[in-house]
Amino acid sequence: MRRAAAGAGRSDAPVTLLCFDYGEKRIGVAVGQTLTGTTSALSTLAARAGVPDWNAVAALLAEWDPDALVLGLPLNMDGTEQPLTARVRRFARRLSQHHPLPLYFADERLSTREARGREGAAPPREGRDALAAQIILEGWMAGARLDA
């Protein structure tokens, strides 16, 4: 039985969220829990021309059984869309077709820059993608949500 999904209004019920930081070569993944307000970087999925290994996505969803998905939406600093924004929206549609869960967009501006700042001893690029997904999810949980 599926738990209540997270929306713009918060619920006291625990809600597990998976967040994706989409990229043409790599997709960072993080998990969050609204009951504790915590987030963790999980992994980075390889992508070929923006297409992930859907079996790997399904495995993560089966493992974490999220109530909702959060997807970082790349925007220019002035809030306008950029070329990658359309590809992220296409990924969101495919993700929803494969896994019909509530899906929310989060502003991902400056998340990669912040991830670089948090890295410290320069972990591999793949770790940065998962950390960027965690930062995006932290922002979404703090209220930086988009109704896109």
C-alpha cells in the first residue's frame, strides 16, 4: 500500500523521496525522508545520450520504494529555460511512464557549484552528480519547489 505523497503542503506522514539530477552522461540520485528531514547522496547512473539504464532506475525505485520523485530542473540565472530544460522534461515524461509516481521539479541552479564546494578532497565526477542531487533535494524539501 502506497503512503501519502509529498505535495506543496507538508504532511506528518513519513515520505520517502528519490531525486534525480539529470545529465546527458550521468544522472545523480539522492534519497530524502520528510519525517527526519534528512537527505543522502545515493549513486550515479550512467546515461547514453541522455537515456539511462531503465533497469537500474527500476532497481533503485524497488529498493527505496519512494512515495514521490523530485527532478532537478535546469534554468538560466534569470529563471528562463535553457536547452537542457527540454531534455529534462522529456526524461520526466519517460520516468513517469515507467514509474507512475508523483513527480515534482526543483530549481537546480548552482547545485553543481555548491557540490564542488562541499567536495573537499575532489571525489570523482560521479560522486559530484549524486551530491548535486542531494543538494537539489535539500532545496526542494526546504521549500524551493517549482510548479513547472
